[in-house]
Amino acid sequence: MSLFKRKEKNKYEGTFVDSRLSHIAFIMDGNGRWAKRRGMPREYGHSVGAKVFKRVSEYCGDIGIKHVTVYAFSTENWKRPQKEVNAIMKLLEQYLFEALDTLAEKNVQIHFIGDRSILSEKLISLMDKVEKESACNEKILNIAINYGGKDDIVHAVNNALKGGKTSISEKDIDNNLYTAHSPSPDLIVRTGGDYRISNFLIWQSAYSEFIFTPKLWPELNEADIDNFVREFYTRQRRYGGL
Ligand code: FPP
């Protein structure tokens, strides 16, 4: 059972987690397998995955996690069949249309991380609109679209060099990453049973804690998040010290 019933969210908002867990990130893996096991097309798994994304990201905000980042589409995901790519882009578009009406009430600011320049013009203008209209809200939801950790670093270095510098520092890179507005993730959760980072937040995760669960993304629920948070609080973070 979930620690906090959703209807009670206002009562408990911000009281569960503290500043040790200000940023959680998710590698939302397993949509395709979840659908196949039910004899359904992979696209069906993504549509259920999109609902779970909405529920889980809202729940993380409700329990007081200020920054949530999700890996929705990687720089490598273009290798998938066009039908599947189109389905994911359509789900994103649908989510963003709905979000325009709900983000103010939920106090959520959306940022897209990744190279949006090659997306459709329609999607880019919707993304710009959502970012602009939600910019004054407090909680942060980073959605990674056409995102790759290696690309993030290259993009950051090139931006940092634009000012005419001939060498750059770690701080310069931090300040120019797509995620410059968020702290490094405290916890990264990967569903789907694989133990890898798949080019997600590779610079930012230098000292993140990781949880890998065999559960497939569409199976994830609030009680799982509670368990991840409990597990996170058992970890000793030493950052290379003693
Ligand atoms: C990985 O599972 C999932 C993706 C590449 C897409 C994630 C997309 C969503 C959750 C829905 C759309 C998102 C938003 C933000 C509305 P997989 O397909 O690789 O699963 P598999 O490993 O079982 O094949």
C-alpha cells in the first residue's frame, strides 16, 4: 500500500522527503515487453507507459521531490521502426496539450532536455509554449527528448567555448548542460531489469545512487516509489570521502 493516499496529498505534501532527495530520475524501460506479454503491439505499452509517467511524476512531486527527470526518447531511439517513433511523439504531444491546462494547478514547470532542433515544427512550438507557460511554477519536471548524455556534454562544451575561452572547467560544463537549472540527480531508478545507464545523464550521475528494478515501467506504482525512497535513505553517500 502507498504511504500516502493520493487524495491526502495536500496534507502530506513536502513532509516525506527532505533535501537529501531533491532530484529523482527515471529510465522508463520495459514498455515494449509489457505489451508483448499481453499479445499487444509495443505502441500499446508506450501509451500505458505515458499514463504511468504522469502518475509517477505527479506522485514524486506530491511527496516533496522538487526535481523529476524522465528519459522519454534517446538520441539512439530513432533506430526504432517509424511507427513506434511516431507513436511516442504523438503521446508526448497529447501529454503536452493536457499539461497546458493542469501545470499551473500542480505547480510544475516543464523543461525539455536534449536536442529539439530535429523534431517536427509542430512539436517544437508546443514544447516552447509549455516551457514558457509553466516557467513561473516551482516544481521541475525535465523530459528528455532526443537526449543523449554524450551529446549533452558536447553541447555544453561548445556552448562554454562560445564566449572565446580556450579551456573550460567542470563548472563551465555544469553551467551549460541541458539540466543546468537542476541539481545532479540524487537517485536514478531504472525499470525493466537491465543494469546500465544507456547514455542518460552520464555527467550528472557521477555521484547518484542507483536502483534497478525488474519491474517493467507500466507496472510501476506509488508503493514502488515509497520503497525506492526508503531504500535511498538507507544509502550512505560519501562522495569519495570517508
Ligand atoms: C523504453 O521501453 C521506453 C521508451 C523508449 C519510451 C518511453 C516513453 C514513454 C514512457 C511514453 C511517452 C512519454 C511521455 C513523456 C508522454 P522499451 O520500449 O525499450 O521497452 P522494452 O525494453 O521492453 O522493449
